[in-house]
Amino acid sequence: MTTPMKTPPIVSPQAWEAARTDMLVKEKAVMRARDALAAERRRMPWMAVEKAYAFEGPDGKASLLDLFDGRRQLIVYRAFFEPGVFGWPDHACRGCSLGADQVAHLAHLNARDTTLVYASRAPQADIARLKARMDWAMPWVTITDSFDADFGVDEWHGHNVFFRDGDRVFRTYFINSRGDEAMGTTWSYLDATPLGRQEVWEDSPEGYPQTPTYKWWNWHDNYVAGAAPDKKWVEVSAAGEATFRKTDE
């Protein structure tokens, strides 16, 4: 016999709005705490990556430096797709696959000088087949050495974050376990990076790149490197920001 659900009380529209207002105060506190945590993350010490790592990509061999694809920031997610993983050879790990389904359009990340790459031990032919079947577009490379063991993802999934300064590569952060559940949006990825969202409202170290809030946003098929923000969008977004700030106050 099914136990009846003990649902919350049914109230008037006025009482519901009051309860929602009380909850909003707590939600804003959590959001500000998350922003403060991201600001601390941007001040985390970095670890130099001294070892040369080799991957196989669609175009052949690739180094860790190659995975940046010319950008300054790189996020590598270790997805489990290989012999011995439940679902092989038709599917990757169910959890990793659910995560892959959440990945936002990569053009927005790329516009913030950030590259996302998935990495597994499956051969490239199998990865290409899986991506086509599941309609996934992210770059996905094959691990060929100790990269997974060296960066804490040989037995469990996780996101490793790297920064490139010329030809030097640094590990800046690591997210795994339940932390991976929040990943997938443009914002969750950028908040994990050393440069953050790169907007002027953020608390970032001196000299970090920052641009006016919202102004860099674009349709994913309209980004042009080095182009000035669209004048109409600047006008619309500035008005929206003013309204949001007034409401927040």
C-alpha cells in the first residue's frame, strides 16, 4: 500500500507570495556566497604541469597544450567510456552521459577564451560513433598515458581546470563527485576557471580581464573575435541591468 504524500499547506496568493519572498532572501544569500567562493577560487595557487601528456584526437596525436586550441583556459572532463564500463561499447557511463547531455553550447565558453574537452580511454573510432549516436558536439580525446591517474580521475569522473601562459600550463582547480552535478552551464564552467566570467562586477585580482556586464553575450552563431558589442544590445542590456539592480536593492 502506498503511503499518501504529506504535501505542504494550500494557501492564498498573498500568503504564497510572502513565503516566496522569504525564500528569495535565502536564495540570494546562497548566490552571493557562491560568487564569493568563485572569487576565492580565482585566488587559489596554481600548480605547474611539468610532464608532457599525449592524447589521440580526431586529427591524430595531441598534447595537453594542443587541447587549449589557442585559448588561455581549458577544462578537461574525464568521462568513462572504455571496455569494462557498464554500457560499453554502445554507451558511456550513464552518469557521465547524463552530464554530457547538460553541456551548454560551447561558443559561449569559447568567447570567454575557454575550451572544454572530454577525455576517455576509448579509441577515437568508438568516441566518434558515440558522439554521433548521442548528438554530442564537444571535443573528445583519447587518454594514452597517466593523465587520468596523475589528475585524480583514473577511478572516478572529474573536471580538471588548466591555464595557459604561453607554452606553460598550470592546473588551477579540480571538481569531482557531487560537484560535477552542477556542471554543464556556461556559468558553472566559467566560475570554475581562474579568470571567471570576466565581467566587471566580479571580485577578481588586479589586472584580470573584465568587460562590461552582459555586453559580450551573443547568439551562439554570431560571435566574431575582436568585434565590438552590438550597439542595440548594449542599450537593451544596460536597461535590463539597471532594472535588476533596482529590484535587488
